[in-house]
Amino acid sequence: MLAPAPRPPGSLAVRCSRALLSPRARLSLLALLLLCAAGLVLLYEPQRMLSSGWPQQTDGAGAVMLFGLAYGVCTAAFVPRPVLNLAAGALFGSAFGLTAAVAGTVLGAGISFTLGRFLGQDALRPMLRGRWLTAADGQLSRHGFRSMLAIRLFPGVPFAAANYCAAVSRMRYVPFLLATAIGTVPNTAAYVIAGAQAGSPGSPAFLFSAGFIVLSGLGAAVVAWRKRHGLRAPAPVTAPAPEKREPVGTAP
């Protein structure tokens, strides 16, 4: 009686690695990471540490860089960006606060995009069905920089949602990060200036920044309503082309 053939070495390890690296497993890991990040934000409220509990011994360029790093991590963990922008202005003033906020915004967007691209894209792309999802995916995939720049300029789309939608699409890194860096400057600057001038709410700078925030929010709401109305409109129905028939009596 012949003995059974020995299994190739490492076959179990190969199967386990394939199972762990499968699209569904990576998507589950992404969901777990996001749930943990959201739970930590609700539990520890890191935005308070950035505003009131900031270490007093840190100042200058090192403090700006440290704040930008903390800003990026907090943004990837779903801390609201307006709160962080106000904190940046209150701590560092308009110029340095804007620098730290924009750098942290790009860093947080890059972290979210990387997580979504490597852990969620393969599992989520086959689920892109429906008119809205396919239209958004096609727009981001074909016109990445222009589409992301418009999304960043109008604050109607949540920051985290835009990051993960771009990651699931076929958009590339450089257009995504460049559009994020440029498109978030106006709205971020308004919040940073408002935070820097919070002590004098009657100053022209504070009133201008507050008015810009209100007007940009209203503009985003109007654009979103018009886009939604356009998507609800029924697609035009075209009549099928008549079939060509051969004359009777002709040879095949």
C-alpha cells in the first residue's frame, strides 16, 4: 500500500495568508480600524487636547510640525476638521495656524486614502451599483483632480467620505493630494482666522471669515440640491433603430 504523498511545506501557511489577505478580510480590518478610531475619538476627545491641553514647552516651528502631525492623525480618526482649524488659529495665529492645518489636512487625507485603497478597494469596487455610485466613481476615476478640487472647495461633502470614495475609485495619489492641498485652503483659512480672532468677534477679519463660512455652506447646499435634482431627472428614452430587412426574392 502506497503511503500518502506528503503535503508541500508551507501549504497551510499559504492558505492562511491568502485568507487573511483576501478582499473581504482586508475590508473587515478596515471596518474594525475605523470603528476603533471613532470609539477612541468619542472616549478621549483628542480635539480638547489640541486646543486646551497643548504642551506649553513646545513652541516655534517644532510646535507647528507637531500640531500638523496630530491634526492629520485626528482627522483620519474622524475628529471634525472645523474644530481642529479653530484650534490651530487660536494656538498659532493665522499664518502658522493655516500652515499647520493644511499640512495636517493633506496628511490625514493621505492616511485615509491609503487605508481605503489597500484595505477596501478590491472588496468595494464590485459593489458599485446604482446610478449615483457609478456616476461618482466614473467622475473621480476619469477627472480625478478636477472632481476632487470641486469637492474640497465646497464643504458639502464630508471630508472622510470624500477620502474613502476617492480611494475606492481609480483616482491616483498625486491628483488626490494636490487637489486636497489646494481646494481646502479657502475654507480652512476662514476657520483658522476665526479661531485666531475669537477674542475680538467684532473685528473685520472675524466678521469676514464668519461670513465666508456661512456663504460657502449655503453655496454648497445649493449646488448639492441642483445636482440631486439633476440625478433624479429621468434619462431620455431613445427609440430603437429599425431593423434592416432584405428585399423579398433576393438571393442569400
